[in-house]
Amino acid sequence: MRPVILLCLLLAIGCDAAIDQFPANDVYALTLAHSRDVRTELAQRDVAEVIRSLFGTPESPVWPSEIFDGEAKSLVKSESLTAAAGPIFSDREGNNFGLFNKHCVACHGVSGSGAGPAAVFQNPYPRDFQAGVFKWKSTERSAKPTRDDLVGLLHRGVKGTGMPSFALVSEADVSALTDYLVYLSVRGEAERKLLAFAIDELGYDDSEDDSSEFLIEDADVHQIVGEIVESWLDASKRGVPVPKEVASNTDSIARGKDLFHGQIANCVGCHGPGGNGAAVTLDFDDWAKEYSSRIGLTPTNRDAMKPFRQAGALRPRQIKPRQLNQGVLRGAGDGKAIYRQISQGIAGTPMPSLTITKQESATGLTSDQVWDLVHYVQSLGSQPGDTLP
Amino acid sequence: MNMEPEPSSAELTKDDPSSSRIVHRLAVLSVCLVWPLIWVGGLVTTYDAGMAVPDWPNTYGYNLFLYPYKTWLLGPFDLFIEHGHRLLGAVVGFVAIGLAVAAYLKETRRWVFWFAVAVLLAVIFQGALGGIRVVQMSRTLAMVHGCFGPAFFAACVALAVVTSRSWRDSCPADRGQSAITELAQVPRSTVILGLVLVALGYTQLVLGAQLRHVQPTMRPDGFATIVVFHVVTAFVLWSVTAVGYWRMRKLKSCCGDLTLWRPAAALIGLVLLQIVLGTGTWVANYGWPTFLQGFPGATGFLIRAKGFWDSIVVTAHVATGSLILAVSTMIWVRSWRLRYCSQSASEVANET
């Protein structure tokens, strides 16, 4: 290390690793290569070019509003990108720049892959924004979070994980960060979808042919990116309505307890009796499954994971169902949030959704019964719904 | 630290012990100023305030000392600490100038004068490094600046030690007092032990700086490796301090003012404190690591970005690191002196 430092001194031109472009999503490319049994270099090369020309670089990110219409144009504001990207500094008025590098990059990484420098020792790992899947939200399982969900998340943080609360960061900065995170997510998802599209539809899979013909058409790009942006705009329409709460009393809690330990909901199967976490589970989250069990590899097999680790993936880490009797919830934590989590499950995790029925039945629960479960869950933790002051 | 060989003892015997008292006082003053300077500098990094003032050597176009104090005191916090760091740094610079001048006028040992000059050059270099870091917006230079600071601090401590009165008094042989022959021989290994403490202490600072000034593109495995080294070295250092204490304890009876067992004992405590602060630093930044998840409160622990107490813990970790280096340096330089004295004492004894 010392020679490197001395070298820096001699050159006196900051020899910071130049971040002139976003790192490519090699893990996903390898996943595709493995599941389709194809080579992906050509597709990766061309997709990288498309993505760069649309979204710019970490130092000067771009929101490609020219290819969108209507609301999509302003989903991400370019001032926000200016404030969030690039080196950290602040101006005389106290405006801060380089916010993502300042607050997030050590964990979430330059491209939002979740494999930032400090990711290894964390459990759960920091979120990979590129898959476009989020846990703590008020919307349907398959929907994106709303803007309010994200701002709330940044304010609240996620207890018991590495995700900090940014309550002490100014509202303007949080807003810029939110935009940047949506930008990274859209960019990352576009890269993934385009790569899959190029390989599955455009004949980039032909390993024999190394013609360097550029096959990706603008129309397809606009279509794919457009759909992703649409899903973000749709989020506000896909909020999970929460029906009227049934009275929270010992009866409701007792009913909830039965349901929790009963056949239909079978919460006990994962969370253990009384939510004590004693159930034995061996499961992984969707981000890890994508490059392991979903493509026929064992997540715990080090040799099988090795190429993925070399491509930049983190070693798959078991996900444990929450120990509910500790009273620590990672989502918003209020009754409505728990209602939504129980009915929708938690996206990206094994926690399943329930079928909500009008009448009590053998296959689903009524909304009143879900509320009973909420009350039971709340009764398990000593301080349910504990949020930041 | 470039320690030049001790001049002949004849030179020293002539000299009046009070002559360089002013040099010693200035050296102590610089030590007392540099530690807070390291704290403020650490806060600058903790708050990412290094770029709160985009120009240098001016502050927003103003001369450093003419920057309106109201804007400074009432402005944003990061401007407050960055400009404060610059002002305090400038004060240390003036003290270093005074030190070199005083050493030139008052100090009879030429190597001490040159040492003072080296300290002055170092502070100039450090200031320039800080400035270039701002102008170039370089995180790497910020890291180098952060690593050089503690080295400078250690140099100030060494200067204070060599100009101290007890430094002179500790060598009766220098004054031809051959009568005192009970000076125990200080083995070479004790001096080497002091050097090992310094080396390990500094290695820890460099490793820590790698973690603190992490490059966004660093691979997670690289970061994890540095973390592991940093933690392992911490415990190695801690055991070496225990050995050091035991060694110094054995010298206890010999050396009057220059006893070293007290600082050696303090060092054990400091390294322990540093390990606790280091754990706190990790928790404040990244939460409870997986292997400590069983710790009470870990399950519901919430990291608060830019929390005040969190920043204090992190910065205290940085400042204590420098302190460990400084105390190690003191032990090393003094043990070296003791060895020198005990050797010359026995030579004198042999001659008579």
C-alpha cells in the first residue's frame, strides 16, 4: 500500500479510481449465460452502449426524458441527479452534492447492485436496486414502492439491518437521493431486461457467429424502458387498500393466535410457535436465488457459487423469518403496514401472500381475520409499531 | 522520525539545562494543539466536510484569516469545522515556525534544531496536502493527509521528549557523574519492542484510513480483507502492549523521571479503549456484524446517518489511534535514550 500512496503523492493528481462508467451487471449476464447456455459478451457490449447513451455515467447521469412522454419525463428530476451524483462537496449556500457517494455508495455500490465495498459483513445484504424489487412498501407485492414509501424508508431506516435512518439529512437531500435511487433502479432494470431481450429475441445467443453487427433497435429500447418507467408511475395506483380495522381486544388477539398457528395461514411454520423463531427453515431471498437455486445451483455450494462471486455476487445468505416476539419490525411497523405485509407477503422474500376472501373459507382469510393476525403480531412484541420519534 | 546520532557527551556537559526550555515549551504546545487538530480533522472526514469550502488557500475567496467570523460561526456545520480545521492548522504552522526559530537561537544540540526544521517542513507539507486534496477533490489525497497527520503528531511528541529536562537529567554519564552506576542495562530488545509498537500503531492507522476513505469501486472482498487485517492487528498490538508493560516494569527501578512503565500501562488501556471504539465505529456505520448479532439490542439497532454521538465515537476512534501512536513513540524514543545512557554510564564506570 505504501508504494501506492507514495505514487499518489508524486503524481499529486488525485489517483482516485476513475468512475467513468457504471460497472456492468456481470452477475446477471452470467446468470443468463448459465441458464440459457449461451455466450453473452456481444449482447453485453451492445447493451452497455445503449444504456450508456441513454443514462450517462456515474459522474454525469442523464434521465432520458426525450424518449418518454407525460409524467414519465419528470419521474426523476435532473437537478436531483446533479446533486446526488459525482464527487462530494458543498457550495457556499450549503447545498450538498455527491449525495449518493456520501450516504449510500459504501453499501449499495456505484450501480446500486447492493455489492458495495462494505456489503460482505451485513445481514441482510444491502438491496440490489437493479432488480427493481423492494420489500418495505404500501403497494402490491409485484408493484414498485411509491415515492412516499421510499422517502418514509429513508427517514425511518431499517432497524436491525445496515440500512440507516437519514432523518438527520435535509428534506431536499433525501428527495434528491430518492430520485437518484429510482434512476439507478430504472437504469439497472433496463440493463437487465435489454440483456435478456437481446439474448432471447435478437439472436445474440449465437455463440458461433462473432459478427459485430449491432442488432438492438431504438423502438425496442424505448418499449422496454418505457414499461419499466410505467411500472414506477403505476405504483400510486397499486396501493393495497386496508379495510376497516376490527376492534383490537383480547378476543381479536385470541382469534389471531389461532389463525397464526392454524392450517390456512400457517405462520407458525416459518415464524415458530408464538413467533419465537424456533421453526427450522432453510431459505434464501429472491436476489440470491436468482443466481443459485433458480438456475439449478445450490446456494450453499461454494464451488458452484464461485464464478458468480468472481463476477461480483455476494455469497448467498440464508434469510430467517422474523422473530416476532422481539417486537422489532423492519417495515413501517404500524397496523396498516402489518396488514399489508400479511396480505401481500414481503416481496423478494419467502414470506407468502394470502388469499383474501369475502367469507371465511378453507383456503383464504377475510380481511377481519387478517386484522386479528395483525393484533396478535402486535401483541407479541412489547412495543409494536415503535417508530422514530 | 529521523533521529540523528547523539552528539558527543562533552558537548552537552557544557550546556545550561535551562537554555532550551522555550524550545521544549513550544514543542509541548504543538503537541497540545495537534491532538485537537486531529480531532477536528477527523470530524471533517466523518461529516464529509472536506469539500465544504471548495477553494484553497482562500476560503470562498477570502484570505484564511479574514474570512468573516460570523459567516464562519453561523454558517453550515461542515463549513464551520472545515474552516476551523484550516485556522487551527495555521496556528500549528506558526507554532512550528516559532519552534524552529527558538531552536536555532537557544538549542545547543544541532540535531535538535534540524529536527525542529523537519517538523516545520512537515507541517507545511501537511497543509499543502490538505489544500491540494481540496483543489483536486481527491479522496486518495484526503487519505494520505489523514495518514500523515498522526505521523506529524508523533514527531511533535518526539521533539517534546528530546527537549525535556528529564531527557538530559536521565544521563548522569553525560555530566560525568560516574558515581551513579546502578543504571540497569536496557536490552536492545526493549528498544526494538518500542519500535514494534510504533510500527503496529501506524499500520493500524493506515489500514483504518483505507476503510474510512473507501473508494466506491472497491470490491467487497477487498474491503473485508482489510477489515480482517485491521481487527487481527488490533489484537496483536494489544498483546504487544502487554509484553511492553512487563518489560518496562522490569526497568522500573532504574531510571527516575524516565520511568516508562506508566505510559506502557496507559497504552494497554488505550488499545483496549481503541478496540471498543473501533467496534463502536463499525456499529455506527454498518450496524452489528453478523457474528455479534446476539449482542443485546443488536436486533432492534437502528443506524442513524450523521448522528452526533455516532460521529463522536468514529472521530474518537481516529483520535485515539493517533494517541496510541504518540505514546508508543514516546516509549520508543525514551527507551532508546535509556539504553544509550545505561551504556555510556557503564562505559564511564569502566573508565574510572
